[in-house]
Amino acid sequence: MILLHSYILRNFIRNLGMIMVSFITIYLLIDFFEKIDNFLEKGKSMGLIVKFFLLNIPFIIEQMSPVCILLAGVVTLGILNHSNELIALKACGVPLKKITRPIIAAGLACTLLFLAMSQVVLPKTVSATNRIWNKEVKGRVALGIYRNGRYYYRGAEGFYSFARPDPHKNAFNYFSYAAWDGDYRLNRLISAKYANWDKDVWSLYGGQIQEARDGGAYSTKVFRVRNLDFPEKPDSFFVPAYHTMELSLVDLFLETKNKRSPEETTKAWAEFYGRISYTFLGLPLLLLGLPLLLLVYRKWGRDLSLAIPVSCGMAFACWGVWATLQSLAKASYLNPLTAAVSVHLVMGIAGFLLLLREDV
């Protein structure tokens, strides 16, 4: 039995390596032809171009890992079935659960490896690729940093601090603006519970304005609604793409503790659970894909030629459902944990029951 498990495990690892290399190559080729003109227009060196695409590989692995685990398992079992080895094993009294056990165990081990990569490697490589693409190629430089659930930006005349639940909307929570004079003394501090940018106008709600007076004193004016003119617009608050990917899993968890509003807390939990659940999506896909291969073969007499496209279709359908649930969770329509595990539970249970049925 140990020899059998070793044989199946070697096949799974070899198939996973070939599939992953194929996906990485296709992704890099498409990405290369889309972005090479941008690099050449800026006169960037070939070394920087090669560095950018090499550093992009961990991100590609992160995105394609569930599909790769699924296809590696389907191909491994499909080859056993195509060469009649699966029939021989079952004829010798070896149950299907023992044949698929090393495939599922290898899928779990690879998932944990990808999860560790998401914690240690991915934040550094995504940060580096964002810097190269945005600063070196696009000439866009982030004006500040993101810490503990808040954005901090240095403007032309002062500093901004706020929470921005949705980077695509011009709505800001717990907004503050501080300006200094030539001697670096605070001469104006504006704070508001909520700020909005609409029709080229900054509107602040529920705040106060503190201004320096002669003698070191400050005057304070409280307001309910006030339109103010700041040097910067929301477009100035540039946030790199895949910004949350620059955070490790531990950082994402800590972000959930630093949010002030329930909406921001819910979104932070959705980001945290979503990153983990996406990495683990390969396991339920694998559990469902293995019996699906045998069902396709028994019904149509074709294994890999039909099972692979069916498995890919199933994977993209599940990804669409998962993405929809994540969007609902970030919008506070669903509990983040429920949105993260529901697809896994449904697919995992269905795959497990189908495997038991095939073993009967």
C-alpha cells in the first residue's frame, strides 16, 4: 500500500508541476504583451522588465492554485483510469478511498504550502511589483501610507488622515486635515466624522475647525455641514492595485481589530476570511472533481478529454459563486465567515458523498 501511495503521489506532484508551469507561462505571455509597450515607452531596462515578471510569479500561483490542484488530481486519477490501472486496483480489492487518499493528502499539503506563501512571500513580491509598475512605469507615487485601518497622506500644504471603506467611492470616514506654518507650528486642524467629494466640492459633516491665533491660542468652530476647499482631490489619494495583497494574513487579521465602524470591521473580516478561503478552494474542487471524472467516463466513455473541460467549467462557476458571496459579505449583506465557508462546505460534502457512492 505504501508503494501504491508513493506511486500516486509522484504522479500528482509531477502533474501539478506541469500544470502550474503551463498556467504561469500562459499568464506571463499575456501579461508581457499587454505591458511591454509601457516599459519600452519609459525606456526601462530589460533587467527591470525581467525582475517585474519574475516577481509576479507568486501572485500568479496564488490566483491559479485552486484550479491547479483540481486539475492535477483529475489528471492523476484520469491517467490511472485510462491505463486500466484503476480497474486493476479495484479488482484486487483496493477501495477507491484508499486510491484517492494520497491525492487528497497531497492537495491539502499543497494548500498549506500556498497559505504559507501568502503569509511570507506574497506581500513582499506584490509590494515590489506595485512599486515598479506604479512608480517606474506609470509615474504615480503614493502620497502616503496605510496603517491600522487609516490612510495618511501628505499634501501640498498639509496632512490628511481618514478611513476610506471603498477606494472607488469619494466617501471618507473620520476625516482630518492638519496644516503647519513655515516654522512647523500647527496653524489649522480640521476634523469631521464624515467627508464627501462631489461636483468638485469637499463637504464635511459633524466636525470642527481649530485655527491658531496670536499668542499661541486657538479658536474652535463647530459645524454640522461645511464646504471647504482643500488643495488635493480624491484622485490624489492614489492606492495601488492589489493593495490588500501587500498585507500578510497576520496583518489582515490585525486590520480587523483597528476598524472604527461596523462596516469597516465587516469588510476587514471579509478580506481576511476571503484570502484564506480562496487558497483552500482547491480542496473542495478536488473532492468534487475526482468522482466527476468517473461519472463522465461511465456515462460517455471518455475520461480526460471531457473531464478536464468539465472540471474547468466547474471551477470557474464555483469561483463566480465565491466572488459573489465575498461581495455580499463586504457590503454587510452576509456574515464574512458564512460567505467564506459556504461554497467549501457544499462542494466538499457533495464530493465526499459522490466518492463514497463510487466506492460502493
